[in-house]
Amino acid sequence: SARVSSGPWLSLSCEAATQGLDKLGERCAKYYAAGARFAKWRAVLKISDVAPTDMAILENAHGLARYAQICQEFGLVPIVEPEVLMDGTHTIEQAAAATQKVQAAVVKALHDFGILFEGMLLKPNMVMKGMENTTQKTTPEDVARYTVSVLARTLPAAVPGVMFLSGGQSEEDATLNLNAINRYAGHKKPWALTFSYGRALQQATIKTWAGKVENVAAAQKVFFQRAQANGLAAMGKYEGGAASALASESLYQKGYTY
């Protein structure tokens, strides 16, 4: 798979837009010839007193849609990743409003660019309160209700799958929230709701391994346990049992980039 995630500042509100459309078709052709069949483009938006601005939403929606169009033209399945960051003091209600506005704009742009919805995947954030909000208490059921409601209001049923990013949650929290999302019965859910985690799939494994040969077996066991837990959560069947001190550590990094 191919991945794009970078961008300059757009405004005084410190918003960014991902760059990389120039000659993307040529690169996609090379990726396809090399065996790639999927690509990912990450667009990052933030919540503040002034953000996300209409300018940032419009620019990032355009970039995601044009990228998706080019990918499909050259035989790649585009993974469309509009990430609304957890940075900030916002409430879960404010996160839901911002995420819905962003996803609606992205879906409109995908329509405008003639994207085959059956041939793409969405990788969004879960709807969560800001990591610096220490007063509001939320549960996985709250995350599930707002996250699925936003998807139900914005995402066509033709899209086969939603692969959530973890966004800095601890491994266990990401699993519990995914489990609650799949158990939520307040809306119809025509898409597969699963995971595309980085940090929340591998952090405990990496720390257990610590680069030492003698730790490989233990690290493999930790990785298998987390993968199995997320597999169950993707079916709403996780009953706990994979929590540990490492798995419960917050992985949040303010302004996270990669």
C-alpha cells in the first residue's frame, strides 16, 4: 500500500492540508506495478474556538476526493482518512458536530469527483471528547452513539467498510470503543465497522519486545492477544481479558504527525 500524510499550514489557526497530488497518477501506476492494491491519504483537522474552518474543510475534502479519483483510475483502492484530532478541550458533542461537518464535506467531494463508493474505504476518527477536557465523563457507549450517528448521517451505504483510526487512545480503550460501536443498535449499520490501528495495535508489543531476541515469543503473544481482542470487537463480541498495564497506557501525542 502507499501512504500520504503531510502538509503546510493553511491559516493563522494552524490548520494544514495534505499535499502530494502532483504526478500522483504516475506514482500510482508504479505502486500498482509493484503489487500495491490499496493507498491511504490522511487529512488532519483540528477543533478549537475557530477550527475547523470552512477553508480547511474544503481544501482537505478536495484533496481526499482528487486522490481517491486518481487511485481508482489506476486500479488502487483509496483509503480515505479525514482525521479530526483529539487535541483540545472540546466536548464529545462538539467533536460530533465537527466530525459530521467534515465527513459530510468529504462525501460531497467524493460525489463531485465521481468516486465509486463500492471501491473505497473510509478511515475516520471515532467521535471523542478532547484529551485536555478533564471535566466531561464519557463511556464507550457514548463514543459509539455519536460515532455511528455521524456515519449514519453522512456515509453512503455503498461504502463496504469503515476502518477506524485509534488517534492516540490506549490499546484497551480503542478495543472497548470499537466493541461498543459494533454493539450499538440505535442506527442501521450497513458497513463493516472495523479497525486500522497503528499505535493501538503495536505499542505494547514493541515495549514487550524491546529489541531483544529473548523477548520475541512474549511479544508475539501480546500482539496475538491484542489482534484477537480487536477481531472480537469488530463483531461486538469482546468481553474483556486483554487489558494490561501496557495496553491501558494512553498513546496520545498532541499534534501527532507521521
